[in-house]
Amino acid sequence: MVEGAVLAEELGFDSGWVGDHLSFHPPLLDALTALTAAAVRTERLVLGTGVLLLPMRNAVWTAKQLASIDSLAPGRLLFGVGVGGENPAEWEAAGATT
């Protein structure tokens, strides 16, 4: 994934995006961890979540993670957020209620 971000930047792409699911769709890398790795290996690539399933996450920890990515990649983070909902088992695994 990181080498893909580096290659995308080298090829002139403007942005790289990650999806967010706990267990429903592959790949199963954590979205914010993946963006962090891409942030430290790229210099201009805009990095985005498309979309982060915020109700399945702790809001305070998520805010801290996003602030950390923004610190590593100033001005390059785009934060897309959604509610999810297509997989009830995923909500249960996250300990969230639907």
C-alpha cells in the first residue's frame, strides 16, 4: 500500500484514498494507519478517507489520529465521513449499536 502511494505520487496522481471497514470488505488495513504510512513516505499526495465509518470509532481517539496525520502531512488530509450500516455483524464487532 505504501509503495503504491509512492508510485502514485511519482506518476503525478493528485490523491490517494482509503476506505474504512472493520471486517466487511478487503483490504482490511486500518484506514488511518494506512494513511499515516503514506503520509510519511509522500510529499505532495493528498490523502483522503472515502469514507471513514465514524459511528464505529471512538470520536476522541479518531480526532487525535486525524490530527496526527495532518501534522505529518500538513494540508494534505481530506476527511470524508459516513455512517456505514450495510453489515450488522460489523457494528456488533465494533461494539457499536445501530
